[in-house]
Amino acid sequence: MRTTTAICVLASLATTNAFTVSNPSATRSTALNALSRDNFLKQVAGVAGAAVVSGLVNPLSAFAEEEIKLPSGTSYVIVKKGDGPSPKVGELAGIRFRADVLNGNKVDDIFDSPEPYYTRVGSGGLLKGVEEVLPKMVMGDRYRITVPNNMAFGPKGRPSSAGKPRIPGDAIIIFEVEMVGLPGREVELIDLIGDD
């Protein structure tokens, strides 16, 4: 987004005669107009390239995500930053998630379900790697968590069951988790609109 904006600003600062419609009565030749377009594009490319090299604009800034690696081997990337309260160990938290094996096979996906999945933070109801990251989140956060095999299903994996696919041994699991609720700590509707 910043790259596109910067290129648009730089392009507006350069001469724009290269994109004017040619008028047959004008004294300029077609070759001169083509040369102007060529020079204009070279100028814009040169200025944009210089901006990237100088660090003014990062062409990958829209895709830049910092991966945070924990001592256990679990890592996460903050996809969306929330601004709500943070859960305490033992509190009930409402989450939505999608889990995939690293090879792309979907394990579970409840992002489109009407109700979130409720879990007690730190209770051991989720994979160890996810349990380790949940207390670091705040309401509204969305994280992409990479859970290594030792913090997921281990060397045995998980056999298939009704509605659940088999997970091979030593599988790395990718969880996309969004914290959508902390019952009892959310802003009440009455606080928002008043009780008058």
C-alpha cells in the first residue's frame, strides 16, 4: 500500500506530458512523444528504485510479518492486532480457529461457525503449542501459530475418527487463531448505549 502511494506521488511530481493525447496540429512529432513517454517511465522507475534502495519505501512492507519464535519451538505471526483485554490463565476464552497440517490437509475450521469455541486458558484442552501462545493474545488478535511436532500430536499422530482426518506422526500443525471473546470481561452493551 505504501509502495503504491509513493509511486503515485512520485509519478505526479514528474512531467505528465508523456500521457497527453497527441494533437495532429501540434508541432511535436510522434517519435518525440514516444521518447517523452520512455523518458518519463525511466524517471519514475529510477526515482522509485532509488526510494526502495534508500529505505524510504519497502516494496514488501504490505507482506512483512515478523515471526516470533518461542523456546519450545512454537512460533507465531500476528496477522491482526486487537485492542481488548488479555486472558488470564484459568479464564474462559472464545476463539475461532483453523488448523492445517503443514502439507495443506485441513484438520479443523470453525471460522464460519455461529458460535466460537470456548476453552479455559491453560487447561490443556488444546495443543500444547496453542496453549502456550493464547495467554500472549488480547481480544481481537489473530495469530498464525506454527506448532512443531513435539508440541502437537507427537510421533504417534492422531488416528482418523468421525469427521476428523488422520494426522500423521511428527506433523507440524499451522493454527490460525482469533480471540473473539472473554466472557465477563467484554464491554457490556448497557455500557455502550446507557440505561436511560
